[in-house]
Amino acid sequence: MTERKRIYLSPPHMGGREMEYIQEAFDTNWIAPLGPHVDAFERECAEAAGVRAALALTSGTAAICLAARSLDVMPGDTFFCSSLTFIASLAPLAQMGGVPVFIDSDPDTWNMSPLALERALRDAEASGRKPKAVILVNLYGQPCDMGRLLPLCQRRGVPVIEDAAESVGSLYGGRATGSFGKFGVYSFNGNKIITTSGGGMLLSDDEESIAKARFRSTQARDEAPWYQHSELGYNFRMSNILAGVGRAQLELLDDRVAKRRDVFARYREALGDLPGVSFMPEAPNSRSNRWLSTLTIDPGVSGTTNLDVIDALAAENIESRPVWKPMHMQPVFADAKYYRHDGDESRRLFETGLCLPSGSNLSQEEQSLVIRLVRGAFR
């Protein structure tokens, strides 16, 4: 019996001018890191995000690392971060010796709770230990409630790193995500809405900080006729070939967002009547790219769990996942402080949340199969 073709959660979607740009890189022998495609990709991303400067890097994690270096995160410094996120949002700061404080989710956005953040900032103020940064994560493409979160940080002079790794193409108040913090971060990993295979971008209106990050991203080599270093840097720069792929993908961003939003809308239409099912809301004044179509299943109402559905899909060679396991539940951060919204919203979302196949190249026939199997998993 032939195994069914696998349906992935979020596969790459090629189909533009990728090969044209790659061929150009080969024809001009710009194979090594840096080159004309890198320069152009940075300009085009900065323009798309509405910021003054951008820096193309090997990953979104590299971008967060350089943002943390720019903010001078030192051992013992505290920083605040959404608990419901992937570990890459904060790992670079923790590796620098920073001490994470986790903030719960708001049920209206699934992103950082303004109520919990305000409590955390008040406590920090009272203790005289202001955090070095607040990391706002746009979960699954959903913009944070910037209108409430940013003023809390601005009033206290706390810089924001906007982790927009999952929200390329999303808007808040008509403005591109990645443009709201002191630094913004994009990811172009293979599973993202647009991809360079592996890669990321650091964004900012602070051109001086981007110039310094650029210096650090190329091993912090001093201006000298020999290799001289006055500080330690990194090998973080994107290759010219991958930047060519990124340029072609960026040209198709609006189409990819539209397709992902269509996938989400079909799921909501077909599954929204199931008992105990609630889809990830779209925050007011925002447009999510719907990178992943996500929902929760209340087992007390439905008699079905998210893991039951995952097992039913896996039996038919279809990939799905729970939502991120919150950072305050991770063994490596067992001793970290955690500020709740009302109860433990992050934990609830993890225990009931489900991510369905969401690729922009998901066919309607494939999606219909997913829908049929999800419905069949409900007792």
C-alpha cells in the first residue's frame, strides 16, 4: 500500500524569481557571504517595514543576539519576555547571563498581557531593578497590542525588541510589524511565510545601532590592513545566494499573506461549529498574516483533546502540533519569575492549543482532508 503524501505544517513555497536571482549570483560569482543581493534585500526589507535600516543575517536568533548586544545586556540583568513563545525569542539574552522574567498571555491576542506587564514593571520600579529590555513576540503572525504595551515601556524608558519572526507581512494600525520596537526581528527560516532557507533580518530606525551591529556581525574586524579586533564579534552575515532567494520571496509576500488568511478562513468556516473549539482571535486594529492556523479545544465541552486530533492527523501522515510550550513551564527556566494575567493563560493555551497545516501552497483538496479528519476526531 502506497503511503499518503505527507502534508506539512508550514512548508516552503517557491514559485517566483528565485532561480533567476540565484543564477545571477552564480553568473557574477557573488557566491560568498555579502554581495549585491544582500544589499538589495536589506533595502527592500527596510522599505517594506517602513524603517530606516535593516541588516541581513543568518537567522532571526542572530538578529536577537545582536539586538541584545546593542542594548548592552550583561550577566545579572533582567529582561521581560512573553512566556508563550519559542525559546529563540530569549535564548541569546539568557546565554549572555540575562535573567528572564516571563509575562503571561492576554486571551484577546494570545500575546503579552498588558495587565501582567504593568504589574511586572511596577514591581521592577519598586525594587530599583529596571529590565534591560522587553521582548514582545507576535505569536503565529498575530501583532501584539502595541497601543497598550508600548506606552508601558516608553513611560519607564525600557527599550523594546519586537520579535516579529512569525509576523512578516502582518500589520498593526496599518503599520508593518517589525517597526515598533527599538529593534525589530524577522525570520526567514524554511517554515516561515517567506523563506531564504535559513536567515533573518534586524530592523531599526537607529541607523547608528544597525551600523554597529553590522560591524559585529562580520567578526568585529577593525579598520586596519591586517586582521585586528578590539572586541569579539560573530559570523552572522547572510550569503548573497540566499539573499537572492529572499528578494524573490519578498516580491510575493502579499500573495502569501492572502493565501494563509484564506486557509485560516476555511478552517474557521468548516470547524467553528465543533463543540469547545475557539480559533485564535485577531487583535483589534491589526491584520495577522495567519502564519499558522491555530485553535483551542476545550476537552470538558468537546470530549476531545488537542492530542487526540494530532494523533488522528499523524495516522494519515499529516503534520500538526500543540502551540508552544510556555517558557515558564520549561525545565531550563524552572526558577524564573512569572507574572500571570488572570489564572495561567499561557498554560491553558498550551494544554488546549492546536496548530493545523497552514502552508500557502496547501491545496483545497488537502485542506478538505485535514478538515474531515479533525471533525472525525471529535466524539
